[in-house]
Amino acid sequence: MSDERPAADLYRRYLAAVVRFHLRAAERSGLGPTDYQAASLLELDGSTTSGALGDRLGLTAGSATRVVDRLVAAGLARRVADPADRRRVLVEHTGALPDGLASYLNRVRIPLGEILGRLSEVERAGLERYLEGAERAYREALDND
């Protein structure tokens, strides 16, 4: 195989590496893949309802509740009253990470930060446009499933 692979092949290899890395991070953290992803979404997007988190993960309401229960038990999430409607409960990330997860994630965060730091402003803008479009395409494909 030539060193010049089509962009689609590079993208598929990239995705496979990302998925494998995060599956290993979940395993090393003592979390299942769904719990790991749920914690990541809570950290990224902020507080939400258990149902909305379940929707993002493609889970039933009961499964989402069990994920939240496990995250609360692990100290990664907590349930809080919604300040806008005290009858409603939100789930929020506690800011805590499982032991060793931050250092494991830094194995890629640091080199990726260095790569991004070497990109020109135009290259970064193009990359951001691509990532936003790709995320939207995947989300819409799932929404239409």
C-alpha cells in the first residue's frame, strides 16, 4: 500500500484509533463505555436532565437513570435541583475524574495540542468547520435512525 492514502482511509484509521483509545480509557477508569461517554458529555455540555443525557446516548429512560446512578456512586456526577424549576432534577459533572484518567488522557491531549498549535489560523478554521460539520452529520444520521 502506498504512503499516499485517500483521505477517507486516513479518517477511518483516525476514528478507529480514537474509539480504541477511549474504550481503553474507560476500561482503565473502571467505567463501562456508556458510563464513560455519559461522564464525558456531562463534563463537556454541562448539567442536563437524565432523560436528555439518555437521548444523547441513545438510551431508554430506565437505562439513562441507571447510568446516572453509577456515575453518582462513582463520584463523577451529582443530582441537583434545577434552579429554574425546583421540581426538576438535573445531573451535573462533579469535576472529578477516575484515578489516573487525566494522565492517561494527557497521552493524547498534549501531542494533539502541539499539533494544533502548529496549524495556521486558516488551517485551524478549516479543521473546526470540518469537525462541526462531521459532528452534525453523525448526530443527524443517528437522529434519523
